[in-house]
Amino acid sequence: MPDSALAFVETSKRYRNGTLALDAASFAIEKGARACLLGPNGAGKSTAIRLLEGALAPTAGRVWLLGEEAGTPWYLEARRRTGVVPQGPGMYPDLSAGEYLGYVRRLYGRGNIAAVVEVFGLGDHLQTRMAQLSGGFQRRLTLAAALLAEPDLLLLDEPTVGLDPVATRDVHDYLAAVMAERTTLLCTHNLAEAEKLCDQVVILDHGKVVVHKALDELRRESRPRLRFAARQGSKALLAALQRRGVSAEADGAGVLVATEDARAEAPALLRGLLADGLDVYECTPLEASLETMFLEAVEGRAR
């Protein structure tokens, strides 16, 4: 698919143990997009990333990277224009951070080591063995290596897995800056991370593509909700809404009500609850979160 940054065309991957990780999956990411690849465990996300990396070959179908088909003589040059942050940091215990960056530069044939060292704050750690770096600095180093050759495309496989909140925040800050300049496919279980960093969503389930849409479009299609909270608590709210034939679910001290038009329906519902003697102190229209939309897509398919 020459016009796309990456593409899967009726792509299947079956492992030797019989597991079908991808099942005739087709989707394409255009140049300049920042897409997240989501799905339950075993959905085929990491397999898709490894196919793009060239670490695996498809059992059937085709895989394209920066206009070149995987397995062809021209694919290697496309791979050199791709930066990869793997799920595991891939530490080489005998190499220092500086030696590793030098090795990556020789592998790609280009790159300004001093520039990425400054961007990721690695100057004081170049003599440190990779395996002795903290988790946060290991991630900084893998990001620096992925960006060293100034790639056109980034493949990020769970870039913050296992990191503490401070290190996660730092990596998110770095990613937000570098993703703005290049096409990105982010594979993650962290839905808040995906929502923060991406503008497109691809959801896999049992190896099949069940959703591929812009995040804004998916949000518009999701049913809006209202959140109510009252001094009497969620049980009293649920009972009052049930008497009025309104379905709701508990949400901590409050309740959530699915609506067709949250802002249009809120006044009547609020008046009714106040008339029932409930001391309502919150009535908030909620925009659907990516977590909500993800669960709707996956659970809806299961049903």
C-alpha cells in the first residue's frame, strides 16, 4: 500500500502451536497519523508489531511498511526509516549506554548521538552498563535509540509497561513531543496513555479488526452519560431513578445514566430527583472515555 505509512491486507498469522494470532486482519494507517493498537490479552497486538518489524512473516496476506512490502528486497530500507521501542528494554548487559547508542548508529548508518543524549538527559549515564540503569532510564535509552536515525515512523510496543508513575509521566512527555513530528503506531494496554497520545484507534479482538476509527468519531458515536451525586448516596439515587423508569449504575458515591442527549435530558431528570427530596449536588454530562468505548466495542462483539 504505497500511499499508507503501514498496512495489513487480509493478514493472518498462525503459530506452530496452532494459535491463530491474526485472522485475515486488514487496516491501514496514513502518513502523519498517531494511532493506538488496542485489544484484550491475546488479541494479536504484539504479533502485528512483530510482523511490521520483520521479526515474523505472515502465514497469509500481506504487510506493508512505508510503501514497501515485508519480505521484499526493498523492505530493509523501509525498516531503516522506522524506529522501534520494544515491550522489553532488550538490555545488553556487557554494553554501556554510550556503546549501545554507537552500535545503533552503525546499524542505521546515520544519527546524531549527542543530540539524543541531550534530549533524553542521558549525559551522566553513558558509562553505565545498560542492565544497571533504572527502569525509567532504560526506557529513555530505548527511546533515544529509536529516534537516533530520525525515523519517519515509530512503532511503540507497551513503552511504559512496568514503570513507576514518575517515570511514566516523563516518558509520556517525551513521546508527546516526538510523536507530533512523525507517524506512530502505539500498542498499549494503558487506555489513558492511548487517549492522551493518539488520534486514531484500532481495536483487535481474537485476531480480527473490530474498530478502526478516529478517536473523535468513535467518541461521537458512543452513547453519552450523566453523572448524578446526592447527599443521600447512590442507593437512594438508584431507587429514585428506577421509580421513574430510568436505568442507572452505581459509580462510587454517585450514579451514571446513559442518555441519547445528556445536556437535553439533564434538566428534567434533575428536577425529578429534587422533587423526590434528594439533595443532588452533582449533575454532570460526561464525555465517553476511551476505556468506555473500548469496553463497548469488545463486549458488544462478544454479545
